[in-house]
Amino acid sequence: MARIAHLSSAHPRFDTRIFVKQCRSLASHGHEVALVVADGLGEARCDGIRIVDVGRPSGRRERMLRTTGRVCRAALALDADVYQLHDPELIPVGLRLALAGRRVVFDAHEDVPSQLLDKPYLSPRSARVVSRAYAALERLALRRFDGVLAATPLIRERLAAFNPLTVDINNFPRAEEFTQAPDKAADAGVRNSFCYVGSISAIRGVRELVAACALLRTPARLALAGGFAETELETQVRRLPGWNRVDALGHLDRSGVAGVMERAFAGLVTLLPTASYREALPVKMFEYMAAGIPVIASDFPLWREIVEGSRCGLCVDPHDPAAIAAAIDHLASHPGLAREMGANGRRAVLEHYNWECEADKLIAFYADLLAPRPTRRRFSGKGAFPARSMGSTD
């Protein structure tokens, strides 16, 4: 068994992909796992995982310039067998660790070069320059790292050219989190809400979604769970005519998310067609399926293949509030169809789109990574995991 340190300067400590899925899965298979974060909540131990906090930065600039250095120092102090990086800004940290003879894994949550092209704070010209620069750094680094995890098959295909040990670990849901049985799925006669769960931003289609609420013919209401990316955007959206049909729930924990889905007759994931979203596998879509409710999704070819292939929902033009409203009304008015689609989605998750299958791939990846190999130069620093740091709470 190995000592594995997960490093993040941007994600919260209980991030679903990092802590809930990967850290817990690795710990349950006997590995000693630590997680370095920068959220300002202090050190802790949870589920046998040691959480090391390097302090919350005051803004993006401090996070990029100083927090990454603190993460690096904390990582070296842990003296782990493997370091898994979760943020693009930590690539220089990974290079330093690799030069010190450490095993380093990069977890590509997003297709960053494509994502950068859609950043609203970059001009089109600047976005192209930054995207190319990041892609060059990525190529350089991944050739020197020991392995790569990718959040989608498309990202895996792109990154496998730089590192032969590249595996896709998809963000599929943990089926046990969503215990709703298919035969109890959406019934418009009982349920009067549809939901959106996740980060709320313009690029994720919140304006179009709220505008669709104003066009509904049924009395359905939107349960909006998550935080707005920008205060100004929230102010603008609250002024839209459809806002009187919205129940804003704010950030929810995992049980709260499951509760919202249990009370909904459909779940929406109508993200706008950016280069990064067209080929993404949004975890919320699969969580709706796991909860046994039909999906209303953007009509992207990949998403249409999943939704129509599983017969678990409807695909719409995310730019068209009228089309979104028509899909909501259709499911609200046809509870039998909603039940059937919800059952189909639940079945697809249980058979294929679930974290349990991905966890097996993760464990196999680490077994391959940790297989005996020629001796490499090791960093001589001290600071191993404290003997009591990886167990239960004091």
C-alpha cells in the first residue's frame, strides 16, 4: 500500500471528485491518503483521510503567486509515495516534485486549452495566446509526470499522446447516494418542481432557464440549487420575469442535493455550447439519472447520444427559452412518460454510468503506477505522514 497525497489550491476540501470519490476510494483500498487544500478551514481528519490546510488566499492573484508555493511546501513535508495534482496552476509544483524524484499524477478535470478560449475576462486574442501557452506547458509537464487521469474520454485521447499511462476516470455518481427507486420516479400529480443543481453562471444557461420559467403553461417551479458565479449576474437574473417561478436554495450539501432531486419531476442541464461543454460529461446529468428523474439537456451530439440512447430525457436548444419551457411542460403533463424516462436513466447508471466502475479503474491505475520499476532519484527531505495522522479522529 502507498502514501498518496492529493493537492489542490482551488477546490474545497470535500469536493465530490477529489474527496468524496477518489480519496475515499483509495483509502478504502488500504492506501494512506492525505489531501492538501487552501480553504482556510484548518486541519482535520475525516474518513481516515488527513486534511492539510495551507490557508485561504485573498484572491486569484494570491492563489496563483503564493498559495501554490505553500501547497508545494506542504506536499514535500508529507513525503508521500505519489502526488496527485488537481489544478492546472499546480503543474509547476508537479514539475518540482518530479525533479525531486517523486511520482506525480495530473488529474485533468477539464479540457483547459478549450476552456480558456471561453473565459469572459480574456479578449479573444488574449484567450488564444493563453490557451496556446498553457497547452505548451501541459505537453512539457505531462511527458515528465508518471501518469494522467482524465475526466472524460475525449480529454484522455488528447493527453494520451503525451503520457502512455493515461486513463479516463469519469465523474459518474455514486449510486448509493441516490436511493430513489425507479418506480417512485417523477409523478407530476405529486411533484410540482423541476431542478437545476450546480454552479450558476451565464455560460451555464441561467438566463435562458429563468426566461423559460416565464413561458411555462403548467404551474411548475424551478428549484435552483447552487451559488451564482457573480453578484452582478444574480442581480440581473432576479429581475427577469420568470424569477417569480424560482425557489433559490443556495449551496446545498450532498444530502440536500439528493433531497432536491427526490422532490423534482425533472432535472435540467442546459449549458450553452462552448468548446469545453460540447464534449463534457456533466456530473449533474448522471446524478439526475441516478435519482430516477428524466433529464432535459442541451442538444449536443455527445449528450444526445447518452440521453436518447438511454431513453432518459429530452434534448433542447439551450439558447431557446421557448424550447426549454416546452420540454418542462411536456414532462409535467405526462407523468407516465416521466416515470418511464426516470426508470431508464436509473437503470443506465446502475449498469454503466456509476462511480463504482470508475473506482475499479482508479485502483487499477494506481496498481500499475506503483508496480516495481527502476530506482529513481528520491528527494531526501523529512516529514513523513505522522503515525497517527491517517487514522480515526482523536
